[in-house]
Amino acid sequence: MKIFKSLIILLSLINTSTALAQTAKNPKFDSLVHKRVFYYDTKGFNGEGWDSLRAEINKAQIVLIGEQHGEAEIPVFTMKVADVFKPEALVVEIDPYTAGKLKETSLNTVGYSSYFKQNPYDFAFYSYQTEMELARQMTLAHTDIWGLNEISFLSLGTFFNTLGRLAKSPINRDLALKKAKEYAIHDRPIYKNIDRYNDFSAYKLKASMVDSLLLSFRNESNECKKMLRDLRASLPIFTNTSYAARTNMMKKNLLNYLSPYITKDAINIPKLLFKFGANHVGRTDDLKGSFEVGNLADNLADASGKLSLHILVFGKIGTINQMAPVDNTQAIIPYDVSTDKELDMFAPFYSQIQGDEWALFDLRPLRDAIGQGKLKVSPYLGKFIKAFDVLVIFGRTTGNRFIE
């Protein structure tokens, strides 16, 4: 699912036209929008915009990248941010168990093809080429990978395989491995047929079945029991019946990772680099009306006397991976941000981008002017200006390819 998709399309359309009318003839707005250009080549990023962004990164303890999913350039951008920032952990939109498996799998480059033939979408977005390369580079740099999501509905087979390998009881081990095989066989052909995506095994899971497993696993390790509790908590998220359950799980998982760093005497937050869909990592709760993990990260940084930096990034024109089916010939489609009803309100910014340019826009002067009542923009655009510190737009976007 693309970032912002849960926002009401009709509201987007109304707000978009209002935003363009307000900004196109608004000298105050124009005077506060400053484009700082930079470029990417074989040596990396260079230019005024990159120098400015590096300076901002070096001030922060937590850097949060809110992205448009499916664009191959964004993981590359994230790698370069990490080179500057040197985080202790990359915090991502997968579950904690998948994160552990991702670190292991990312290092076996020769095994990618065979792995993904058996497990086509096992790592969600990290089943894409440049996303997996990001995971590999982070692992090689001894940067941990923290996953905050619910259990992935796309990888139940792998989940139960992991559970089976952890089980001590032969009966429980066989039970979990049997389910792993059943789910993998059932789901494998569905990945390439978008018309069957409602048939994934996860959508048929019942709480009563997970409760039965919890009873069977009652004498197993705490790790096994926690996996099953997390699976049960994920059920309403699988069926999209509780957005709050999803955001709460992200926050809970973040606090679980951070528990060694928070004591009664001090909050010693390590350097963390987040990469999520943009709705989740703004500094305010304006985007979806929910207290997101980005809000929590900002508050934790503040409580420890540190700063967070919230970056919104997307491309202008080219191609994009629409995330389904798992077939590059179908999933990668033409893309133009001006026809994207979730992002076309940013026209005053992306209309300035030429060719292969990358550009940095500082949103904080706009935010301050809005807060002081000196500038009016559409409510929807205003939410993003309040939520993010800087905006990065690049001219040419390439659909990220599934690993085949």
C-alpha cells in the first residue's frame, strides 16, 4: 500500500485544488520556499542541498525518513544518510522476527534467488533489490535492524518455521512446522495473482486457533509464547479493522527495543535511523489523528535532551513498484507525482525540480509562519508541513524491482 492511502481521496482532491490556489499566488508562501539543489553520482551525493542536509543530520539523535514506498532511489538515499549519521540501529516497517531473519538473509547474496522463489514476499518492502541492499549494507556496518510492525501476513510460513525451530517439545515442533508447510504451499501461488490477494492464509486465522497454540506452547520458552501473543495481537491488523492496534504495536515494539537504554536515572537513546511510510514518522499526530511512532520518537528525543529530524522524501516522475503482484512486469508502472492524488498538493515544490536534480526544502519557516497566523495553506498540506522538518524531492524515480 502506498503512503497516505488511508486518507480520504475526496478530501485530498478538495485540499489539493485549494493548496494550489493558495500557494501559486501567495508571495508570502513563495518567499519561504527555498530550493537547495544536490545531485547523485557514482561517488554519492554532492551539492548545496546535501551539505545542508548533512548539517541537519549531524545535529540529531534520531533521524526519521518518511517515504513513498516502491521507489528504488529512496533506500540508496537512506544508505547515504546512514553513512553520515552512523546509527546504532535501522528501524523499519517489518516485524521483529522478520528483522532478525532479514539480517541473516541479506548477507547471503548468492542465495537471494532461490530464497525468494520459495518465499516471494517474505520481507515485505525488503523483498525489493535496493531495499535488500540497504539491509545488507547496514548489517555489514554492524548496524542493528529493529522491526516494529505486526506479524507479516505475507510470511506466515516463515513465522511458523521459526516458531517450530525454537520449540523444545517434539509435538509442538512438528505442529508448528506442519503449519509452516501448509501456509507456504497455500500462499505461494497467490503472490503472482493480485486477484487472489484476499485468499492469503493470514486472513483466515482465528483467535481461537492461536489461543489453542498458546495452550499447547504453555511450557515452551518465553520467546515462543511471545511470538504467539504477537500473532494474536496482529489478527485485527491483518483484516484492517484496527489502525490503532497497528500504531500501538509499533510503539510497544520500539519501547521493547529501547528498554535497556531507559533507566530510572537516565534516558540514553542511541542514534536511530527510521525508514517508514510517511504517515508513521511525522513529529505531530495531525496526519492520521493517531499518536504514531514518529510522535513517540520525537518525545523520547526531547526527554533525553536530544533532537529528532523528520525527513519527507519522494520522486517526481518515472516508474514505481505498486507492490503487487510479485511480478516485475506487472508491479512496476509509470509514475508522475502530478497525477498522484496523495501527493500532487506538493506542486509548489516539485514543479521546481528539473531533470535529475535532487532538492532539499526546509519546511520549518513555513511551519513557523502558519503557527504565527501569518500564512494560510490547505489543512492537508499544512499537516505535512507541521509533521516534517525538511522535504527531499528527486526528479527521476525508478520502480524498485522484486528480487527474482
